Amino acid sequence: MKKYDIAIIGAGCSGLSLAYRLLNTNLNICILESGNRENRTRKTWSYWNVYDHPFSKFEINSLGDINCINNSNSVSIDCTKYNYKSIDSTLFDDFVFNKIDSSKNIDIYFASPVDDLAMENKYVQIKSNDKRIYAKEIYDSRPDNIDASMYQVFLGYFIKPASPDSNITPKLMDFTQDNEFSFYYVIPFDDNSCLVEYTFFTDIIKKPDELKSNLDSYIKDTIGQYDLIRSEYGVIPMSPKIPQHDSIENVHKIGIRSGATRASTGYTFLNIQKQSDFLVKKIRGIKSANPLLTVKSKVLRKMDRILLDIIKNEPKKAKNIIYRMFSSNNHQTIIRFLSDIPSIFDILRIIVNMPKIIFIKYAIKSLINRKI
């Protein structure tokens, strides 16, 4: 039996981000990870550079502009103030694991799924395989079965264009011309490779085979011949609901489990970094506002709920709305809005420049449904 001040469940982005900030402190910490150190799912986290975090050395690109395309219309989003950047999760993992290996205060247990949590005196008892571990505080990143009416489903290829002179245009959204809310996403990296992704916002989870032929055709038409480096498939639940607290007082949800994923975009990385900074202050007894529960974050959740309803019920109109948002607003306003750091004036500008009738319609429906 071992006792710790803090146990972190899950060695994903949120668990490792918090652990990194607590390295070599006077706190005894353990991390329980259900998987192993090898064969980890490789991910690419992208974001606008609006918030300082300790992992910027692993950014693999820095884009000064990125495009949104709908039909034959295109708008270039100016990212010179807030560059659009990406991090390869393998670089992040290797760095944090090596730091943990040499730390004095953090133990990490791989292949250790958590079977049960229960309060016992002033500690939470953690049952994992044949281990019994006790901790005063638990930070739990295990995925919940999130009740979501929409999912972001994507298949991405990491490719190396056959022509070394290929000039890849970054595209945040290149909307398809069909009756679904789907688009292509193209992000070049500093090593001349790029990610091309086919993404759906849908209530039906599509399998990779259902996305492959369209993705292949798009790359052939826009880039030409290429070498495939690897592929990436994912399903992100898109729910604007604020997750409930854990039933055990000393157990705290973190990461995606706590609502760190922005419902209307799927962006998560920076919210995890903000949350980790907040939690470290909380652990140290410093008063600070939870960035996921501010008044502005609640307003954004309500706006996301309305937008997701429009996407679900009127996907073609939703494409036009999103394009209009990019083309009718100051780009810094848009970036702050999508990055969860808008000012009140940013939010008001977004609302003023949106088509009023459809938003009022779905806002009323949302209120009625909540009362029912």
C-alpha cells in the first residue's frame, strides 16, 4: 500500500500537462495509465498562439495566414498576431516522460487501469489490478460516455508531396458542396510535410472506409502525387453541457472529461493548459477562476448549443453562416472567439454580424427544449 498527496488518472495531454507543472515539488504524486509507454495513439494538437504554455518548443509549424473556402469564395484569415501552430503528441510525450523519469516526486504506473475509487478515512482508495493506492486528491482524465447529439469525425493523412516545390495553402475549412456539414482541413509543417483531413460534424459516426475515397480524391486534385507517412482517425463528442462533478468530493475531472473541448470546434489543447495552470494555483492555495466555468465560457457554451443545432438540422445554411463569420469580422476577433478568450465586445461583434432570423429561431427552440 502506497500513499500519495495527489493521484493523476490518465497519462494523456491533460494528465501529463498537470504532472509537468508539479515536477520536483514537495508533493508526492502518482500517475496511473491504463495503456503502456509504447504504442501510444499519436495526435496533432493545433491552436492559435493566444496563451503562453511550457510546450512551445515542440511546435512544428507557425502559420501567418489560413484560409476558409466556401463554393468559389475564399477568405484568408490573418494570423500574424496569433500564429496558428501545431504540436506532435509524440514529442510532447517523450519530453514529459523523460522529465518524470528523473523527477524526485512522481511515480508513473503503466498498464494500470483504475477499477474502483472509494473514500477511506481522509484518503481516496484506488483499486488498480492487484494494487491498492491511496491519495488525498484525485485528478481524473478518464473519458466519460459523453451525452452528445453531434460528433466531429475525421480521417487525416500525413503526407509528403512528391514535388518538393509544392506550395501547400493552409486551409482551416474548405467546405464540401454536398448536403452535409463537412470540410477539408490542410495544415503544412516546417519539414515540408502536411496534414490533410476530411472532417464531418455529424450525428452518425462514420467509419474510416466511408471517408477514404473522398479524401484520396481531394488530395489528388489539390496536391497531386504524395507519399503517405501515416493516417489518423478520430471521433470527438461535441457537447456544450457542463459535466457534473464527481460523486466523491476529492475526485476532480480534468481534460476532455471536464469539458475542456470547445463544443463547436473540437479545440482542446489550450483549454487543458489553462486548466492545468488554474489547478496548480488551486493546489497551492492561490485563489483563481476556473477558466472552464467563467461567465464568458458559459455564454460560449450557449452559443455553441445554438450553432450545433443549426449544423445538425440545416447543414448547408450552417456552412454559409461559418463562412460569413470569417468574412464579416475582424480576424483577431474571430481567433479570440474560437480560442475561448473573446472580450465582451468580440462576442457582441460576432452576434451582430450573424444572420438574425435563423439564430433567433434556434435560440427559442433551445429555450423551449430546456424547459421541456
